[in-house]
Amino acid sequence: VQLQASGGGLVQAGGSLRLSCAASLTIFRFIDVHWYRKAPGRQRELVGTITNGGVTNVADSVKGRFTISRDNAKNTVYLQMNSLKPEDTAVYYCRSLDSWGQGTLVTVSS
């Protein structure tokens, strides 16, 4: 399955962004999707997961600020990011099975 992440950009601290991860195949609705991020000088971090049944889990570092949802009719998973902090600055990737999206850059200014 091919994935395409989008929606990144520059935002001030406290702002919001919504990232999208679009898939090429309709089987997308039957598989789990994961969001990761990679900041310069830091290890890649699992941000969260949404299962094929819609159950979500997010990292403690973003809990209460980030939420994951999916629209199976559009073969798309979303990462809603609120109350953004400068430490959220990273390239965000989605992954499903062995496929990775190309990443989208989120920059949060202080």
C-alpha cells in the first residue's frame, strides 16, 4: 500500500495542525496505521496508532493534545495536533504494514 502524508507547515506555539495520511488501496480500512516523528538529533518516536477498528493510542508526550482518527471512505487517517509546542517540531511519518509515507515537516515556532 502506498501512503502519502500531508498537512505539515509552520505554526506558532499553541496553534494547531491536522496531518493527513492517504492510502492508495481500499484494504487500508482493514489495517492499523501508525504516526511517527523524527526530530533533528533525536530518535524516531512513535506518536500514536489507530487500529482497523478505530481504537487509538498516543504517546504520553502528546496525550491530551494529539488525536488520531480515520475516514475509511476516504482511505485517510488524520493526526490532529493541538496546543503545539516547539518540541513537537519534527518530520511526521505515517506507516501501515511495511509502507511508509514520505513525511511532512511540522515546525512550531516559540
